[in-house]
Amino acid sequence: MAERRVLVTGGAGFVGSHLVDALVERGDRVRVLDSLDPQVHGPERRAPAWLNPGAELVVGDVRDPDAWAPVLKDVDVVYHLAAAVGVGQSMYRVADYTAVNTMGTAHLLQTLIDREMMLERLVVASSMSIYGEGRYTRPDGSAPAAVLRTADRLRARQWEPADADGTPLTPAPTDEAKALDPTSIYALTKTDQERMVLQIGEAYRIPSVALRFFNIYGPRQALSNPYTGVAAIFSARLLNGEPPLIFEDGGQRRDFVSVHDVVRALLLAGEAPGAVGRALNVGSGRAVSVREVADTLARVLGVDAEPEVSGKYRVGDIRHCFSDISAAREALGYEPRVTFEAGMEELVGWLRAQERPESGIERHAAELAARGLTL
């Protein structure tokens, strides 16, 4: 394959830095646009030690419309990964999340339009959060009329969703045809990013793809950021001698996918002809409960720690959502390779070599409570 010039926004971050490594190794010329957000990179806003020296780093903000033209110059492919991340935080930092995620993407697209820039491929990071609750079935296998978790049910600690007539529901793998129901500002802005990129891509003949990532974990997650992935948060607490803090009862089911599998999907999405114009799930295809994550990490770390189950609900959270990855298999040739158990072993191995920062989860919980965002 001929050398390509690639821009990775958010390329100093968790997923972005792994993607940059893969692109540089492949022989591409890589440029990174990253603001080095202090919530992720610390108050000094230093580039992380793991940022590949073979990539060009441009420190800039996606919210700045003037930042885009220089970094897009002579670029063939754009991976737009930069985003403000965190369901809970998005519910009280509405303007910030909208400015970074929605308007940052708007500035990217406006620059491409105004300067008549053509790309070989534009790939945007979407999120499973845009589904809201995942798919469910009634006992007879039929689809429910509604998937309800009312405030009254949640206050009564009735965590599982019910149909409109009160019938209990069973969670099922979520495919891309499932109607979108974003239940947080974060999810709403990720919906914006996905739809904006695909709409403008079609209108201006820019081959575009959106990847709906499920719960990503792996080395380089920001341990000091309480809005990072649950696996890293639980690990940080266990390594600090603290029990994992679990909301609701820990029975929530998610799809945990290794960052290495995510990078493979990104590389495939940058080339596969059948992916253009589509939004595709990227997950492991396996459902794992939050309690199982805590127990697995404790076992891998050799720690005898019982999770602290809060019995509280965070506004914007959903109960179950895990992926059907059939479409990504067909369109990309994507197949996850890292098992949950092997991925947790790798994460823990990396964490042992890091400093022991506070996980920040208590501060996060206190901020939500102070704003009435927990029940």
C-alpha cells in the first residue's frame, strides 16, 4: 500500500495513541491534533511518554475553527476521535460537551466544505451510548412496545426494565437497526457527530464511516480521570487498597472490547469499500456484568476485595447494552481477537507499572449527588 497522510484527532489519548502506533508502523505519515486536556493528561498538559515519536504532534483545540485548515493540509485520511467523554459529567457540563463534540465536528466538516478538501476516507468515533437501552425481548420473543425504567421503579430498586404493561424483559444483542435513544448529553453529542459526518460525507462525496464503540479498555486509560472506563476505575481502586464502587446492583451488562480490537476495526474502516456511508458496531460480541468485571480484576490482582454496591442510580445510565457485531464482520472483515480474560490480564499488567493516582470516583459521585443526578 502506498504511503498515506493521516490525521488523528485526539491522537495523544487512549485509543488515539494506539491507532497512531499502528499507522506509523504501517508506514503512514501521521499528524496528531490534540488539546492535551488536563483532565486526561494532567495539569501540566504534557504529551504522554507513549506518544509515538514518528508522528507529528500539533497541540490545538477542535473548538477553534482556525485550528483545522493547517492540520488538514495534504491529508488523505482523517480519524476523528477527539471528544469529551463521560455520561455523568456531560449532564452538568452541557456547554462543554456540546462545544467539543458537536461543534468540534462541525468545524472539521465546515473546513472540508469551505476549502473543497477531498479525503480518501473520514472515520468518526461514535458510541454505543447513542442506543440508550439495548435490545430486549418479551417472554414470547416479541419486541416490547417500550423499555421503561421509571423514577418510581428505580427508587424502589427495581433495576430491570419492563414493557409498558409491566411485563419483564430479557436483554438481547443490540444491532445497528435498533432505534437510537440517547439518554445523556454525551450520547446526544455522539449522535450528532455520527449523523453529521455521514450526512456531509454523502452530500460532498467524502467516503465516511462511523464506528459505534462499546466499552473500550486496555493500557493507557487515564487513571486520574473518573470518567474513564469502568475497568480502569475499578483497577485503580483495587491497587489503592479500596473496593470497587458499583452503582445499582452490579448486574448491568455491557460489552467490553480491547483497545487492540478497536484499532483493528479503525484500520479496516479506513479502507473497506463496504463500510462507506455506514454506522457499525465495534465490540466483543459478549455480555459481561459490571460485577463480573470487579470480580475478575480482583482475582487477577490477587486481591480479596468485596465491591461496595451503592444501590444508587445515575441519571443517564442504562441497564443493559451489548453488541451484535454481524454487520462489522460483513462490512469490515472485523473479528475480535482479545478475550475478556486475556484483556484484563494485560490491563492489570500495565497498571502495576503505573503510579497510584486517586481514581476520583468519590468526587464524581459527590458531584452527581450535589446536582440531584443520583437516585
